[in-house]
Amino acid sequence: MTPAGPSRKQARRDAVFLLYQTEVTDLPMAELVQGQRLREGYAPDEFTVKAVAGVLGAKAELDRELEAHSKGWPLGRMAPLERSILRLALWEMRSGVSPPEVAIDEAVRLAKRYSTDDAGAFVNGVLGGIVRGDAEGEGARIADDSATAAADANGDGQGGGDE
């Protein structure tokens, strides 16, 4: 019997931590993934790999949209953890992986748990502004073109997941 993979919440947390590590280290993704295997006792699941690859592949687009909705807070001024959380949530919404309400709720939860309540409010405000902009016809979907990048992010060329 194959052990169950992490829950979606845990996979999302894993994705945020991998994205954060790409911000604060110069380590290649394969090394970051190996570090997760050693630290957590399991390899990133399919969702984590797809999310990390998707965020990294659409980073410029995500950053433009985040910066447009974070008045007075350029991305460089944000803490790397909050940037990673915001990018992941926006990627989830734009790629259709999660409904906006779920992506925002999970992003706020992650920010409050691993940063501060203020970070949770900031994340909620930025993402809420994006959703309100979408309701007015300003949003754009990000294409989910991450199959090759997913294999690279997994570090083993297999595309991730529990077999």
C-alpha cells in the first residue's frame, strides 16, 4: 500500500516554502526538493510541483499584477515569504486550480501562521483588491503551461506525485 500524500493544505505549504527558498537562496530546485525530502520525509506531491513550476513560469506576469494592486508596497519591499504566498495564491486563481475564495483563505492562513496577523491582513487586502478588479473586468488568466517546468521543479524528471 502506497502511503497517502500530503493534504492539499500541506502541499500548498510545501509550495510556499519551496518558492520562499528560491527567493532567499541560490540553490537549484533539485537541491531544494532534495532538502524537502530529507526534512519532511516525502517528496513534493503533484500539486506542489505543478504550483511551484507554474508560479516560477508566470512570475513576471504575477508580479506585475501584484504590484498593481499593492499600492505603496512594491514587491521588493515585501518580505520574501509574503511575496511567495501572494504569488502562489494569484497563480492558483489565474490558472483555475482553486476558486478565489479558497486561494485567498489559504493564503491568509499561511501568512498568519508563518508570519504575522498584519501579514495576513495585507495578503487579504491585496488579493481581495485583485478579485474586486476581476469583477470589474480587469483580470486575466494565466495559462497553465507547466508540464516541462513541473518535471524540472521535481528534480527527478518524473513530474512529481505519489505513484
